[in-house]
Amino acid sequence: MKQQRAFTLLEVLIALAMLAVALSAASRGIGMAASQATQLGERHIAQWIAQNRLAENRMMERFPDAGSAEGEVEQGGYTFRWHEDIKAVENPLLRRIDVIVYGRDGTQLAKLIGFASKA
């Protein structure tokens, strides 16, 4: 009669421990990828907001005055805070516009620099 061979309890426990380590590493990797995708989406939306602020300043009927402005805008289900500085440059027909967009936690997500010209 043949003797059947089976795994011992120790071998099963070691295999389960190895499986647990592998699965926890995989789930952590998936979590990090999801977090990075969310951050990338927020940065993308912040870039759009900065581009919109530059476009609004360029499309104004009057030449923008030097100074600062701040505001909030809701996009993509998030609230972003923007800050812009409008500065005079050597050419009196131009204004430099620096736009910075901040996320929910106050971190800078986007910064754009543009110019508005006098018609």
C-alpha cells in the first residue's frame, strides 16, 4: 500500500505567511498608484484654473492694473484657491501676470506666468 504524503502544519503556516506578505505589498502598491492618480488629476485641474485666470486677464476690455488678487473656484468636485500678481514691466504696453493655484491642503499645485498687452 502506498503511503500518502501531505503538507505539514508548519509548511502550511509558512506558505500562508508568505502569501500575506505578498498580498499586503500588492495592496500597498495599488493604494499608492490610486493616490498618485488623484494627485495628478488635481494638478491637471489646477493647471486649467491657472490658464483660465491668464485668459480672463488677457480678454478684459481694460488693461489690467498692477496689483494682487485672490479667489476660490470649484472644479472637478474640489475647491481650489488661486493667487495672482500683476506687475508692470519695462515695456509700458505689457503686464506680467503670475498665477499660483493651491490645493485643499494649501500646497502649490500649479504656477503659470503670462503677459497681457495693451491694445
